[in-house]
Amino acid sequence: MNLSLLVAAPLLTALAVLFCKGPKWIRRISLAGVTVQLGLSIALEVLYRQAGGAAGALLFQDRHSWFKSLNLGYHVGVDGISVALILLTAFVMIAAVLVSWGIQRMTKEFFLLLLVLSAGAYGFFISMDLFTLFFFLEISVIPKFLLIGIWGSGKKEYAAMKLALMLMGGSALVFVGLLGVYYHTGTAGWHSLDVSVIAAAHLPAAVQRVFFPFLFVGFGVFTALFPFHTWVPDGHSSAPTAGSMFLAGISMKLGGYGCLRMALLMPDAAREYSPYIIALSVIAIVYGAFATMMQKDLKYINAYSSVSHCGFILLGIGMLTETAVRGAVLQMISHGLMTALFFATIGMIYDRTHTRAVEKLGGLLKIMPFISTVFVIAGLCSLGLPGLSGFVAEVTVFMGSWQHPGEAYHLATILACASIVITAVYILRATGQVIMGPVRDPQYNTLTDATWNERLAGIILVTGILVMGVVPSWLNELIAK
């Protein structure tokens, strides 16, 4: 399979949208484009399984020289982890387009930016040259800034600027790290950022020790590494619904994927810095959970809980056991589906009630049964209810973390496990106040339930959560390849 089709599909769709006239056709073409992306992603998963590559093998590779004088090239390929994250991207993007069906203001520009974001995500996950990977990482920053700044709410200009500056700061750290790796891979006059070349070169431990922190922290900014997480609550809460879905569902996974790749490329440094990664991860998990309990806005609740849940991703990577790393990838997929679903339902509620304040909501189950049911499913997945994806991912991280010898690592695992209790408190409390009880405002009795496009978006994401939760073996086997 030609992996470049995954990047070409959203770009060609964006080009078609650019020349479209009328919101109706813009929406239809955008939906057709993301449907094609989903079809390509499913085809990739089927072909990858049929190819039956060995564990860690890269399949469907393609190479082209880009900057020949610098030996920088366009090198793409996938392993099981890449395929899983590509599937996640496709699921979230089709749901994001469906949820955005009612966008009236600058419709063409909105869907155009959303499609460019998806192209950057696909390109990032298939890149096997770190220069290409960095290129696609940067593509996504400015569209996020524009989506929040133009279509956002609240302090949208502040949130957009803060997000862009912090992500660019993370990118600057990544770039410094890439320069160090580049000039220490190969011989004088011939250097490389190709992943396979770097892996074969076995960078000296001293080189890894210097440049690994730049790369890990740089990518960590994208995935809410404590204390560089502060862009997450403001960015998520101010973004439009589709923007929040992309930010939490996909964008934060770019950082997690980058951190994982760097840990695998520089294993000596990863082991040396492991205690610091684990400590920061546990702080993010516990701090994020307690901070969520203090929030009164539904979007802030989901944003701060994302800080906590992404801590599990970094915890699994920091533990460096095979099971923990596999759990980290499962948590990326689970969190992407769950948080996209949560933001989608919050957006549906806000579009009807014009408020996200928990104390102003109540009794929505009687008025919006479908939206309320999906909201509850997202919440139960967040707290790790068995049968849903959150349980599979978190248990795998805990089991892999406990395998690491040493009392300090076991203590970190126990603290991470304890956060589940805090998560249950804020999820059940928010669900009770928003969904249960009497209708808080009589005006809510005239509100309508989900439209066809909102129902379809919810069903797509719920299906992913249930399949992963009930039959986790297919995804676990894919990641192990």
C-alpha cells in the first residue's frame, strides 16, 4: 500500500473544498474525504495483518530524496503502533466533521483547516525520517491557532496565543535535539535523521544523555508533560468542538508517539532518565485528578482530566517494560476515543443550553436521552469501567509498571492506581449534576436531542470504545507487531 495516500487524501479533499461554493457541498465533500481516510486506514490495517511482518518490522516503506546535499529524505513506513494511531486519527476525524455539520461562519475555511490538521497527523505517524516527522509536526501548529482564535469561545485569543507559543517552544527543543542526533549519526559530511540509520548507529551513551532531554521534553510539551501542561486547559476549553476533539484526541498523541519513539531510539538515556519521567508522570496523574475536582466548567473538567490520563501514557513509557509500553499505546488509543467523545457531547450540550457550567445544568437525561447516554459512556470509560477501553489501557499500564523491580517504582504504580478513586469522584459527581435529577431550567424542556450527524458521530466513537474494551486482543496483537 502506498502510505502517501493517507496524506494525499485530506490534502486533495482540502483542495476540493477550496473550490467549493455553498456550505452544503463543503460539508458533503469534507465528509466524503474523511470517509475515504477511514477506508484507507481500515485497508492499511487489513493489509498490515496479511503481510504478517515480524515484531518491530517496518512495512510499506517508501523513500525519496528530499534535500540530497544534507541527506534528508522522505522516508515513510508503518509498524503496528503507527497503524493503530492512524486508525484512531481516522475515527476522530470523521466524528469531528460530523459534529461540525452546523458550522455557519466561514465554513470553507473551518473544514479546510481541519483537513490540513488531519494530513499533518497522518504524515507524522507514517514518518520514518525525523526531519519529515518534524515537518508534519509543525504543519499542525498554525491551524490549531487559527481554529481557536477564529471559531473559539471565551478567552480565545489568549488561549490560541498560549497554545501556539508553548507548542512552538516544544518544537524548538525538538529541533535542538534533532540537530544533535543528526551531527552524531554517520560520518563527517554524511549525516542522517533516518530512524533505521540512527537505530543501527547505536548513538554513544554520552550523546544520548545530552540530547534525549531536549527531544523527550519537546515532544512532552505536546502531550501535557508536567509542568508544561498549562496550555491544555485553556486551549481545550476555548477551542470549537472539533478543535477540542482534535487537540485531545490526536494532537496530544503526536507528543506521546514522539516520546515513545525517542525512548526506543535512545534506550540508554531513557533508562537513565526513567526515574524523572516516572516522577513527573505520577505528579501529572495525581495533580490532574485533583485539579479536575475543582473545576465547574465541563470543558475544563475534560481538559484537566486529559492531563491526568496522558500521565498514564508517559508513565508506561517511563517504566520501559514491554507490557507498560504496550499499555501506553493502548492508553493513547483509549484516551483519543474517550476524550473526543466527551468533547463532542459537551459541544452538543453547549449548543443547546449555551452554558458549560455544571451548576446551571441538570435533568438532561429526560430531555436529551441520546446525548446523555453517550455522555455517561464517556465518563464511565474515563473512570476505567470494565468492558470499556479505559479499563483495558490503564490495567495494562499498571501491570507493566508493577513488573519493574524496585520499591520506588511500585510506589509510583500505587499512587497512579489511587488516582482512579479521585477520577471516579469527579466523573460521578459531574454526571449526577448534569444528567440526573430534576430539570434545572424550565427553558431546557423545549430543547431537542441529537441530530442525525451527532448521533452518527457518537455511535462511531462509542463503537471504538466498546470494541477495544470487549475485544482488546486484536488491538493488542496489532501493537505487538
